[in-house]
Amino acid sequence: MYRTIETSFWTDPEMQALCSNARLLCLYLVTNPHGHVGGIYYLPDTLITAETGLQPRALDTLWDRVSDAGFARRDKKTAVVWVRNMMRYQGRGEKNERCVAKHLETLHKSFLINEFLAYYPSVARFVSDRVSDRVYDPCPTRAREEQEQEQEQEQEQEQESSPALRSGEDSSEPFADKGSEPPVLLFPTVGKDCHQWPMPAVLLDELRAAYPGVDVPAECAKARAWCVTNDKKRKTPRGMPAFLNRWMERAQNGGRAVEPRRSAAKPPRPTLDVHAIMVQKAKEKGEVYE
């Protein structure tokens, strides 16, 4: 058994923002021998700590970071984990969809099954009634709201990817990224519409132009780390551009500006007087040099 890992795993901004142990956990969730092509499977904490060497007391914190990054989720009660996009990379087609639907019957009752089927509706069509009976909802109202939000986000993404719909849309979001360029960074946010805000490249260019003395990419990385570690103070997606603008302004006024490099003035090179050198050597030898 083998798994496909893209080389961009190590250069992805989401991965680079995680600590080394969190990245180890992400890699383990994809490559461990207990996994499944669907990305949703049974994995108790005891196996994770035994096979990775991670400390049990640090595992909850690492799971929070991995979940905040949108990479994977865990149902601690039933020990079911779900690597969100694993099925997209490891298994496609109807054969794999049927295989995953059958695999869901072997899992413990977990709310992640509902979320998985909402994320992969192509698998839901092959799911039997037995799987539906095994699903529980720890918080029906909240889970239903989150499912509706995810469906709305998928519809918006489909509209953005459709040229016919995109040509007539009028986005009210500031710096809405309507192109195909990937986001510079993903910031965790608050609000019912979405929990992550993709920073578009156009905003990065605007900030660079407005604050030429600031290392804007480095400050953006610091701002993202602040959002990750201060979950109760996160901003809404609409408020993120203004938040980053204030951050750059403080960086510039607070002494974190990048000083332009000044090349040291080089002393002038001495000119070489060949005639004077020959005259001097001739005098030392008692000769006359003309």
C-alpha cells in the first residue's frame, strides 16, 4: 500500500505556518498503515503517539492546529479522523466511491460521517441505510448550520469558477479574488459564512506599494500566526484587509521597517604610474632611465 504526496506539501503556506510536530501529524495522517483511501477512518490516540513519538499531552493542541488549518478533523469520542482532501488525491472514480461508501459501514457512530458525505456527495449516493443509522449528531442545530454554510460556500466556489456567471457578478467583498491565482495565505476568521479568508495577491501588491519600507510577506506571516493563536480575537473576512493595513502601519511606525541596503563607498583605486616605478628602480641600481 502506498500514498501519493505532492512535493508542494512542504511549500504550502498552511503547512509552513504549522510547527514541525503538527506537520509530522499531518504527514502521518496520510501515510499511516491504518488509513483509508477515503481519508476517514478509525485511529485512536494511542496509535498516533506510539508510532510518531508525539507526547500524549501535546496531541490535543496539535489536533487543534491541524483542524484550524483545515487539513483534518477528529471525533475524539469515537476516535474517528477525517483528512479532508485525502480522497481527492488518493482515490477517484465510481469504484473508489463505492469502496468508501462500504467502508463507512465499519466506522463507529461519528458526526464526521455526516460532514464527509456533505463534502463528497458523490459517495453519498452509494451509502446504505445502515450508515445513516450509525450517524449521530452531537449538536443537531449547529451541525445543520455548518452543513448549510459549507453548501453555500461550494455554490459560491462553483459560481466563481464558471466564466459565464463570473462575468456578471458584482462582489461586495473587498479585494475579492476573482481570478485563478492561488491565495497568498489563508487566515482563520470568525463568522457564519466562512472560517478562513484567502488573502489575494492583489492585496499583497497594494500593501507593498503603500508600505515600501516594510517586509510585507514576513509581516503577513506574523499576522496570520497572531490570528491562529488568538482565536477569540479573530476578524471577519470583510474586516481582514483593514486589519492587515493597520498591522503594516504599526510595523512601519514601530520600527519594524526594512532599512534599504546601502553599499559601502569603495575607496578609489590608486592609479599605477609605470614610468615613476621604472625611474625609481633605475635609481636603486645606479642606472639612468629615460
